Amino acid sequence: MPVKIGEKEFFQRVDEGIQDSLMRGAVRSAQERLGERRLSAAEELGDWEEWRNLGEEIRSHTMENLDYYLEQLSDKVEESGGHVFFAQTAEEANRYIRNVAEKKKGKKVVKAKSMVTEEIGMNDALEEIGCEVVETDLAEYILQLDDRDHPSHIVVPSLHKNKEQIREVLQEKRGYDQTSQPEEMAAFAREQLRREFLAADIGITGCNFAVAESGTVSLVTNEGNARLCTALPKTQIAVMGMERIVPTWEELDILVSLLCRSAVGQKLTSYVTGLTGIKGDRDADGPEEFHLVIVDNGRSNLLGTEFQSALHCIRCAACINVCPIYRHIGGHAYGSIYPGPIGAVLSPLLGGYDDYGELPYASSLCAACTDACPVKIPLHELLILHRRRMVEEEKQSSFGERLAMKGFRMAATSPRLYETGTRAAPGVMSFFTEGDSVKSGPGPVRPWTEIRDFPAPSKESFRQWFQKRQGKKGEDE
Amino acid sequence: MSIHNRDSFLDQVAEKLGRERRRTGVMRPRWRHTPQWKVFEGDDRDDLSDRLKEQCGRIHTQLKRSTAERLPRVMDETIRTFGRSVVIGDDPRFQEYGLDEYFQQSREKGELDVHVWDPARDEENIRFAEKADVGITFSDITLAESGTVVLFSDNGKGRSISLLPRTYIAILPKSTIVPRMSQATREIHQRVERGEAIPSCINFISGPSNSADIEMNLIVGVHGPVQAAYILVEDR
């Protein structure tokens, strides 16, 4: 399974996540910082809702006419001297990329961060034929050095590691002998990776958005590694999910503006780079050969279905940064390279219910994800839709019962999740509580509270109450 | 043939969308929402310069102002704080603003080691830029909102000039300032519509490189330049 990471069962992964207090602390503070930054960036912009509406409008139109825009894109890439390969599957994409590497006798590949190359397992495919693939994004570099640890967040892949752990990795694998000051470690990585950039035969990147009208691949980055990957090696390969496309440069503006604000709260990242074909006759740097690989890998199955809007995703991770479930279990618990709410929607679609059937239940349906999404994907509704589909597919017992039991089984078979859930309930519900009752509840509670009040969750769980009572009894005796 | 598997792939897309393949006749709609044009609407160049200055403070970039006459002196002061080996683009604006002469003199006096990007000598450019203290380019379009310089990196204006040296200095003629990215992308879009070729690389650069990958602490200076400075200059 391409999107799959690790072999452990969902509940085991969840328990591991909940027990990892270090990771949970890191996730909590990252969520808070990123969440705040996103909100202030949105506020600064003024009419954020208008921007979201425009984002949604652009994504819908593009997806409805995806064949047209992909045809235009590929024509334009060819006109600007590039090659285009349409890959229906991960295997086809990897085979093509391997062929390019073999033809160019490429030994060293420098790579910028790209979710789709993770998804298709490209690094392994290249290493099988003897290529050395060097991850150059700071976080990915650290993960790769640490015996190929998996990313736990799509924007900050090394979110689960603290600086001491990172120092240890650098020390053990690269003989680093300075402190755990982030600046010092980054300077070390800069120096190490400069040599790789200068020696590389091939540069590989993803693609944030391709621009159909001009055949341009855009990259939205902060560190400068993607620019180095595309300025120095003689051969460049860009890999894109087939939905990552905009009609013209004018729409690129809107989606890049939404992406930067939603992902990291910046107006623009340090670098937004638009690359069109091969270098010109009078350019001294840039690639002599350019390949664009457009990947389907299950995406087209979403077209024409109720899940089509999941293809509107621009990979900003705003939904992940507000999700209360992600906050508790962390990225690895999802068992997919796409974690959080969007991961819980996408992973079952790309990888199937057998492997990812639990994920749509890893949600409180609080709808914070839907509110945060810059292109207005109704994420929590898509999660409910998944649950309904699964029940329909199983065709057993009544819908409500299956749903309730599945949710309960998930919580109850994981003692820690159960504990976290019952402890979190009063806090989560406090936003909706007036006195002792809930008058207007979120998500699944709403149909109930529309006609009657719901008792507010007790501040004490049954277990806490029972323990206290037992303790008291002990004192009495 | 350099496009592979296109028809089978796009036929499937059309089939899933439940219709015939669309090869012509798709019109980009007139979008119902247009919030981008309201940003800094009605601001003149002075207002935009102030906004730019404010934003530069947020992106760890110092902004100096200069008249065209004083530019060589301001440039000299700026470079000296960062080092002595300099790579510059082969761009007629260096001559227009009298900087050619300044670099020539500094080189003769042995004060600076200056390399002018020469498309005919590709490897040599990169070797020099990689070791250089400072890379200098003119901004083609300047975005007030995000503190961005837009570079049409082609011909004598190599990609590496603003990328490989430790420090990047951009000269921003005041006439290049626009409110935000929308004005720049519209200009590029119009070029494409007129059938003109666009540069193989267009960079939108906002300050020095950075990362927050280690415990979400902002690190300024990772793979690209570690420092950045802008000089906003009154047009000649």
C-alpha cells in the first residue's frame, strides 16, 4: 500500500501515540503556534471568507475540467522543451523515473520535500537501481538520517522530534559535535548538503501547483533547497498529483496566498518559484532536461463521486493543526503519510477501507477542520460519508448500531484513548455548555440539542469518581 | 514524442467525470469573488513604500532608502557589512544607476572581488557564486504586502545569484512597487496571453531563507542566503 507507513494495528499505534508524552507536547505547542499564526494572517487579510469562497470556486472549476487543463499543461511543457509522463499507477511513475535516471547515468539525486513521491515510494524505487537519494528539506534530511523515520505532519514532517533527539541523530550519523541550538544544527546541515547539491546529477521536486496556460511548475518553500534542486543539477524531474493544477497565473496567486497563510501564517513563503521547461539558450544555470510526471494513483476514483472535493486539497495542513484527535494521538497513529482530518478522508480513498477503515472514526466530528480549510472542503461531512459507506458495504445490522458500536469499540479497546476521551469531554463541551446543560451542541449532538437540552458531561469521569469513592471508603474504615 | 500515455489517462478522467473528453471550449469563468484587488486599493507609491518597509521588519530584512545619486554610496556601505566578494547580474540597470562604474573602481582599488554573471561560462559562474559573500540583483516587480522581489531569472540574470551567496541584496526601483502578488501574476498572465515566452525561472523572494523544522523555532538562514537587504531607490 503506497500511502501506508508501518505494519502495526491502528489501536496499537494510537496507544503508542498517547503514551508518547514528548511527542504530544511537541504537537500541542505546534498546533497552538501554527493555529495562532494562521488566524492572525487571515485576520490581517480582512475578508478571509471571500478568499476562501474564491479558493473553492477556483478548485471546483478546475476539477470539473481537469482533462482540459491537464492537456493544456502537457502541451505547454512540451513547447518549452520538457517531457511529460502520465502515470496511472505508482509503479508506472517509478518505472519512468527510473528510466530517466538510468539513461542519464544519474548516481546522485537531490530531492526537495514532496508528499506524492512519498506516496508512490519513489526513493526505494530509485535506490533499488543504485541511486543515492538525498532528502534536502531540513526535516526530511533528519528523518532520512534517523534510519528513515516517517513524517508525522505534511508541512513539518519532523514535528514529533525535539532538538535533543535531532542533535543525537546528527551526532550519531554525521559526527556533529556542537550543541542542540537549532541555528547551529541548521548551519551544519547547510554545509553538509551544499556539497550534495553541487555534486548531484538529478534534482527531484514535487509541485505545489502547475499552471496550465504556460506549462509552469510552482514550488512554495522557505529553506531554498527546492531552488537549489532545480538550479544546479542538469536533469530535473517534477512529480505532481494530477489535481495540483490551476488554469492561469492569476489563480496561482490566489491559491499560493491561501496556502502560505493557512500552512504557516506567512503572507508568502521566502520562495515561490515558477519553473517553465528547460533553461533558455542564454541561461547559465537551470536544467538541460526536464520531466514532468503526472500521477493518478487512485485519485480519478474520486472524480464524479461525493468525494470529489477531497481533490481540492492544497496540502496546507490547517485541518491537522486544529484537530483535537491529532493533538492527542499524533501523526504516526494514522498509519498513513496523510494524517489528520484530510488524511482520514483521503487514506481510505487511496488505500482502501481494509487498511484505513478506522480513520474516519478517529474524529470527534467537531467540524473545526471544515472551518479551517482554506478551500472549504466539508471534511467532517466526508468523514460521516465514509462511515455510512462502510456500514452500507458491510450490510449488517442497523446503521446506527454499527456506527455506535464501532465508535465505542475503538474508544473502549484502547484504554488510554477511552481515558483521554472521557477526560476531554467536559473541556470540549464547555464551549457549548450553559449551566448544567448543553443547549446547542456540535456535530452529532446537534440533532438532539435542536429540540432538547443535553446534560453537560460530568467534570469527573466514572473511573475518577469510583477511585475517589474507594479512597474515601478507605479513610472511613 | 515527448508526451506519454496522455490519451488513456485523460480519457479515464473524462469517463469518471461522467462526460465526453473536453479538449476545447473551456472558458475560465469570471470569478464571483475578487478580494485580491481590494488589498491596498488606492494606495500611491509612497503609501506602498511604507507598507513595504513595515513588512520587511517582519521578514528579517533590512530596507534602506536611497536616491539614484546616492545609490553607489549606499551600496558600498551595505556590501561592506557583509563581505567583499560579490556576484552581480548582467543587467543594463547596473549601468543606468551608475553602479557599473562603482564596481569597476572598487575592483581596481582591490576593495571588492566582483564577478558579473556571464551566460557563456556556466560552471565558472556557479563556482564563484557558491563562494561569494554577496549576490546582487535588481527587482523586476516589488510586492508591498509580502516584502517580495520578483525576479525574471534568465539570460544574464542567473538563478544562482540570489541563491548561492551568503547574503542577498536586492535593488528595488520605486517604480516597480505594486500592492501584492496579484499585480505581478496578472502581468505574467498577460504576457502568456500575448503569446510571449516567459523566463524559464521566475522567483518570488521574500527575505532570507528560513525554517521552523526544529521544534517550531524560526531559524533564519538555511540553504539559501542567510541574510537579506533591500535598497529602495528613487527612479532616475
